[in-house]
Amino acid sequence: MKFWIIVTLIVLGEVLQNALCQQHKRTKEAGDNRIRPGNKRMKPRVPKGKDRESGFSGKSQSIMTRVLDKGRFLKLSGSYISNSGESLELRCKGSQIGWAYPVYLDTFKDSRLSIKQHDKYSQLLLSGTSAADTGEFSCWPLLCDGSECTKDVDKTTTTYIYFTDKEELFVPSTSYFEIIYLRPDRPSIIPCRVTSPAVKVALHMEVPPQEIPVDGDQISFDPKEGFIMHKPGPEHRGVFYCKASLRGTPQMSVKYQLLYVEVPSGPPSVTIEASSSRVMGGDNINVTCTVLGEPEVEVDFTWTYPGQDQRPVIIKEAWRLINRGMGHTTRISQSVITVEDAETIDFGNYVCTAKNLQGQTSVAARVDSY
Ligand SMILES: *[C@@H]1O[C@H](CO)[C@@H](O)[C@H](O)[C@H]1NC(C)=O
């Protein structure tokens, strides 16, 4: 019992903190933490006047509860602190429920996770929880028309669960080293998430060794995301790590290599090259279309060519990252069209069109016969 009083106090503390720092920017998910230890039933209850922060009405009431030992239920929304090691049982009311949970659990096809739909509720069980399971859990009723189901957005309940572990102040990362791309036009996140909102976190640069001041304006910290650089610039390149403390020895996060991306966003910049501009019948022809761009921007290639619809060709696509020094990285995307055993119909213009979300660019190369 004493344990739950402590947890309740911690969660309430977090509610206040959320209310103070996140009210303005997260109104969308500003569900409050309603804690009702000892509730024997999952009765839908209209929040009392005391549950003030959210300004929510009964419409957005949480449908998610955590099942505690001895058949006690705790209604969840907002964020919630659990101890790692315990097992987690969540229930969401409804005869058809969809779930989302930290991708980590999917990536490793975790056998600790099971989901079962019962008549009136769906049950998510996660055994042997650990700090790595920290993240967002949500559920929603499915509105089905025959076999087509859509998500009931209004009734979706999302809870961020911290699995607190004093040995793991940071949510463990699957790699020892992470690469983060900084762009002039959007915020970047150094994802050193923590396993308790009470952890104090500082941002450090490795060379020259220094602590980076966090003013909440240029750089801010969110325990659910990490450090957010609101206006990244070339001066933020380098190797960084986060340092956490909560009584006892400080802990270090993995290292983050921050690379500055200089390529401006826009339609792809494309070059094209044929293996040779004059070939003889029976030769092979390769035409290569190359795009240099931002590391995360995908490029789609399409080709038009003289023998279109009349003869088979081989088209191969690939991309890789190239390090251009000084923390600059570029993605090189290529498409190669190969025509084997060239004939008369293969001579003419090979046109490559490269497309990204910003637009498209076409370039052509001419292949003639001797
Ligand atoms: C075309 O590309 C393939 C694969 O890269 C290569 O093996 C072949 O020699 C190339 N052919 C010509 C004519 O350049």
C-alpha cells in the first residue's frame, strides 16, 4: 500500500510539472493523470472539478486502465511512472480495440508482449518490463463497417509510461553511437530520453569538452524526447552526449554524432551519363542517373527510353551516404538502366526523371549508333 502512495505522489508531481511546462504546446494530448487506486470497477466517470489542468470534458475520457494486483484498477492518460521489472497489464474498453506501443517491442518481435481481445475490453500484457519499454502506449476503439475499420480518433487514449530504473536513467539505445542530421530549416532532437521525469539531464559536447547551456529557447529538454535544438546551425556539429543524475553517480548516454546538412531542400539535382554515346549493335548500354541530396530524402526514379514497351531492360536502384568531411553528409541515389544487346530501336534519348516531395527534375542522355 505504501508503495502506491509513493507512486501516486510521484505521478501527481508529474501532473503539476506537465501542467506548468506543457500546457501550451501539448494541448492535443493534454489528458490529465487521473489516479483512482482502489477503484474496483472500470466505471466511466466524468472528471471532477479537481482534475483541472486539462480543461477536458467527459468526451475525451480515458478508456485505458492499468490492472494492479488484487483486482485494483488505475485509469491512465497523460503520463505514468511504473517500476521496471513489474509486469504491465493494460485494458481498453471496447469490443474492437487497436493498440500502439513503443516500436522497440515490434522491432524485436518481443514474446513478452501479448494482446487479447475479450468481449468488452482488450488486454495488453507486457511481462518483465525494463527501462527500454519506456514510451507511448495508446489504444482506440475501431469503428468497423464490414471488414473496413477506422480509428476512433476522439476516443484514442495515449499514456506515456516511464519504466523507472535507477541503474538505467536513460532509455537504453540499441546502438552505441547515433547519427543525427541537423538542418537549418527544422528542429533536431538528441534523443536521450529518460526513465523518470525527475532525472536531471545536461547536454555535453565532447570536443572541446563543455556543457551546453540549455536556455529553453534555442535548446530545450523534454524527458519524453530528449534535447530539442530549435534552430540548429553548423556550430552544433560534433559529438555530444547527455549526462543524467538522480542522487548517486551520474550516468552517460550513448554518443551522438551531429552532422550538418547543407544541401538546400528542393527538387532533386540530377546528373545523367551513358556508358558511351555511340555504340554498335550487339553492345550493352548503361545509362546512370545520379542525385545528390539530403541524407533522409528519398528519391523516386522513372525512365523513358527508345525501346519502351518493346524490349526488356534492367533497372537497378541504390543509394548510400557519403561523408564529405567537416560533418557534412550527402545522400547519393542512383538508378542505372541497362540495355543488353542493343538494336536499332534502342538508339535515341534516355530520359531520367527523379522525384522527391519537393518536385521533380528530368535529364536526358543520347545514345547513337556508329
Ligand atoms: C554496365 O554496368 C554493369 C554493372 O555495373 C557492368 O558490369 C557493365 O560492364 C556495364 N556495361 C557497360 C557497357 O558499361
